[in-house]
Amino acid sequence: MNPRLVILLLAITLVQKATAQQDIQFSQYVFNGLSLNPAYAGYKGQPYLNANFRDQWAGFPGAPKTGVLSLDGVTDQENDRMGLGVQLLYDQLGPQKNYSLTGDYAYRIPLNDDEDDPHRLCLGLAGVASQYSLNGSVLTYTDPNDPTIPQVQVRTKIVPDASFGVYYYTNHFYAGASLLNLFSINSTRTVYYANGSEYADILQSAHLYATVGGMIELSDEVKMKPSVLFKEDFRGPTNADFNVLFLLDELVWVGGSYRSAMKLWQQHNLQQNLEATDAASLMVEFFATPNLRIGYSYDFTTSGLSNYQTGSHELSVGILFSKRKPNQYDSPRYF
């Protein structure tokens, strides 16, 4: 096994009582807000099916591979008050895997009576059930009697969690905030494996997300959507995504994002000599039909990790199951 992989996996998965966990990363979250905020459920007003698969750090042994399938919609299209969603997620990082099922609920409060430009304030809750596993048989170790390393794949019991979010939008502006993995705010929360070993680091830690964006009409054929997303886990540097996308003839999205770690406030638990890591992403989204979107993004890092991998690839598909009659139309849903 590649020694760099061994170092990476040991640092991530095998340090007892550790509390750091890399959050699951998607570049195309801008086309599926449900992955970050339960208050997004039902936003499009129609049933919406979305699938994403991400192959991160291609060519690096044990690099993350993540897939998510989600479905959401409103319970009553006339009142448009309640949104429901469900998400299935698979995430693998070296020897550890995470399967999770999430149920989302959003209460959508209308702030005006304009059907062409609705203003909504949405409050969301989510319940999460996750199953974690760790396959010790793929690890290279020097002490075969080390009790912290499971010799075979061992699955834990299902681990519950919860999330909360708020989301506000109009046709040309949106803002939202969410707190995911609420139960993991307790830093002593652990998963037990064979031989009584405790693992805190394989559990996803609590994350705070805050985002804002808008739609600017540059011409009849071109619209620009700038947005920013801040990500905070309270244990490492703050991360920010800066995105700019252009919609051409209501048919193709093109653009990209820049992702960077930054120090917004004093965190005494961090090493003072940490270097900020940066990455950039290029995205294209194509509407094969008015209700079918197909997307691809490519990420490349600007840190030293770029010497050991060939970037990250992400595919996405979104299907809107519109029930409108031919003489009816949906309000634009750009976010």
C-alpha cells in the first residue's frame, strides 16, 4: 500500500478520541440546495429528483468517492406550504464507509401574494440515520496486536443525527443558513468497534453553512448568478466557496468556483503555521429538455496535494417532474 495513503488514513480514522472529520464535498451543490439545507425541500414547487457522484482526488489511493440521490417536492401545490424530501448518501474514504438516509421537512411561509415573483421564508428540519463501517483488512500496520485496528470489516449500529436550516428566496435573490449534524456538537460522541475501541473521528462533525446569492440579467440571452458559501466546523479553518455561473439562452449553465480556507476569527486550538488550501472548479450544466439537467464539474487544487492526484470529477443529473398543463408555466427556479 502507498505509504502516503497509510499516513492519511491513520490520521483520519485511527486516532482514538480524535474529533476532526472532513465534511462531504460537492461542487454542484448550487444546483441541489437540499444537500446543505433541509429548508430547501420543495423549493422548485414540483417533484425534483437529483443524483450526484463525485470522484475526488482521482489517482490518489483511498481518495473519497461520494454519491447522493435525493427527491423532494411540496405536499400541496396550491398552498405550497410544506416541503418534504429524502436523501440517500454513500461516502467512502479509504477503509471507512458511511451510508445514510435523511428525511427533510420544510415549512414554507409566503411573504407576498405575487405568484410570478414569490417571496418565501422556509424553516427546515431533518432526521438522519447513518451506518458507519471500517475495513481494517486493507490497512498496513506495524503492530498486529494493536486493538485500535479492526482486522475485518465491522459494521456499527445505526447512528442518529439531526439538522436545522432556514432559507429565504425570491426570483432574483436567496440567502440561507443551516446547522448539520446537531448531535455531533458533543465532541465526546463516539462509535464503538471491536475490542472496545472508540472512534470519534469517523463521525461527521457539526457544520454551519451560510450562503447568499442572486440572479443578474445581463441581457435577454445571458443571466449571471454569483453566490458565496461559508462553511464552518468550529475545529478547523473556515472555508468559503465563491461561485459565478452564467445561464445562456435558458439552456446552458457555464462557470466556476474558487474554494479557499481562511481565518475569520481567532481559534486557539489550531496550529499557527497552517497553510490555507485552495481549489478551483469549472462547471457546465446542460438542459437536455426543459425538465432534464445534466452537469459535469472538474476541480483542481493549488496546494501540494496537486502533485499526487489528477483533480476531482463530479457528475450530476436533475429531473423535474412538472405537472403543469400546457398553457401553464412555472415561476423560474434559478437557485
